[in-house]
Amino acid sequence: MKKLALVLCVLLLSACGDSDVQEVRQWMKQVDSQTRPSVKPLQEPKTFVPFAYASADAPDPFSPNKLLAELARARPGGGLQPDTGRRKEFLEGFPLDTMKMVGTLQKGGAMFALLQVDRSVYQVRAGQYLGQNFGQITSITEDAVNVKEVVQDAAGDWVERMSKLELQDSKESTQ
């Protein structure tokens, strides 16, 4: 049995001879001798002309004084600002998006809006403040409360933004 296994191993190893390898090597030498590489020549480099920067005459672009002067020039008179010294009203403690307009009232020729915050309903009139962005009611109609808010933009400047609380339809069912 051992002899048979040994004979099989010898036969297998003899099959891995060098006959085809010689043909491949000869073909590779032939192709290598016939192939001529073509390389394009490099372009001439561009001539560099140095530039002399005269920074002694120019103002410093990072000077804090220059920045302050530009900011003062951009905002003459200080611009729009909210009245932070004013006593806050109760509805200024709630975000505007938590308020719902649920109706209107008319008393003595003045229009009042009914606003619901959580489960409580409040009467408001034009000129009152509400919301957390210094919002002031500019007008009240049958179906909306118009609010002018004073907010800061990305540059830190105070700008006016108009918002509207529209009348909400009652979706609660009576049971």
C-alpha cells in the first residue's frame, strides 16, 4: 500500500514538468525584443515671476480698529433693538408656536383675540406683547393675530420678523 502511494506521488510530481514554461519564456523574450516604449517629452516649465507685496503702505486687514470702524459705518445710529428694560407680560413666557388662536371678542369697539396656551385661554389686544422673541401684536382680524417679532440674525443684528397666529378650528368632540 505504501509503495502504491509512493508511485502515485512520483507520477503526480513528474506531470509538473518544465516543458510549457520554456515556451512561455521564449514568447516573452520575443515580445520584449519587439516592443518599443514611446514616452512623450515633458513640457517646459512655466517661468515664475515673483511679486513684491508692499505691506508697509497698506492697512492691516486684521486690525480690531478697522473692524470696529466698519461695524459702526454699517449700523448708523445703532440699528433696531428690543426694549429690554420694559416689564415683561405674562404671555412672553411662552413660545409663539405653543399658542393657538381660538376666537375673537369685540368690546366697546375694540377687537380682542382669544389665545389658548396649554389649557388656559387669554384675551389679548393690539399693542400687547407675547412670545419669547419680543413679539408685539400689530393687528387682530376675525381669523388671525399678526405679530411683529424682533430677533437677531446670523450677524448679530436685530431685525423684524412678521408672524401670524391663525384661527384654529375646534377638533375636540363633545362627549
